[in-house]
Amino acid sequence: MSTQEIKQLLHESIENIDDGEFLIAVKQIIDRKYTPGTVPNLSEWQLERIESSKEQIKHGKSLSNKQADLLVEKWLNE
């Protein structure tokens, strides 16, 4: 499994965990390796996706968290 795949899995997992104490413990571990002031090195594809997302938001093409949750729930139940 590549580093990028592991990062993606961790991100998805963290998004679905509601246990505050556990998330604090994970944050403490991450803080030992990453300083929040560090600028991440983004690929050209990632930069393009960010710009595309900014344009979509600017033109009202976005979902609230609640709308996104409902959409994901619908997909999972199909």
C-alpha cells in the first residue's frame, strides 16, 4: 500500500470517527511529525482540483455538510 493510499484511508477514517478523546490522541501522535505551519507540497493535479473547487464554490455549486451526508447515505443504501 502506498503512502498516498494510507493517507487517503486515514483521512476517510478520521472523517467518520466521532470519538473526541480518540481524535485528540490521534492528533497528538500526528503533531509529533507535522507542524501545522508547514506548507504542504501539492502536485499540479491537487492544485488544479483546489482551483476548480474554488470556482465551483464561487458559483454556488457546493453542498452543505448536511446535504453531503444525505447524499452519501443515499449512495450507501442503493
